[in-house]
Amino acid sequence: MTGVDICVCTFQRASVTETLASLMTLDVPAGTAVRVIVVDNDVAPSAQARVAPIPIPPVAIFPAPAMPAWSGHLGGLVPSS
């Protein structure tokens, strides 16, 4: 069986429900398993309440709170000047 992961990143976006609804209309070939991964960049898990009631294929919600850009959390990388 072939597996396809579809990743959706969101940060306080009400439109994530429309995005996920559109994924339900995909024509998936036989023998293909689809998994939807929602990455919630909100410090408060705001995507959970929006995503939970949607009857989509297997979905995983991962919290990934936004961090200040280039704050040194990326292995010491700093922005170029």
C-alpha cells in the first residue's frame, strides 16, 4: 500500500476547516492510504477545537508553538544583517 501524508500548518486560522474540507474531496487512488497532519503553531492549541469535529481521514495534530524568529533555537543560527 502507498502512503501519502498531507501536512497543513496553521496559526489561529479559522480557514483550516475549509482547507480540511477540501481535502475530503480528493480522488484517492485505490491502494493509497492518506493521513492528514495538522501542525498548530499557536501557543494555545486553537486548531484542536476546529479540527476535531471534521470527519477526515486519519488525522494527527501536532502542537508546535511559534517561537520568535531566529531566537537561537535553530542550532545557533542567527539572521544575516
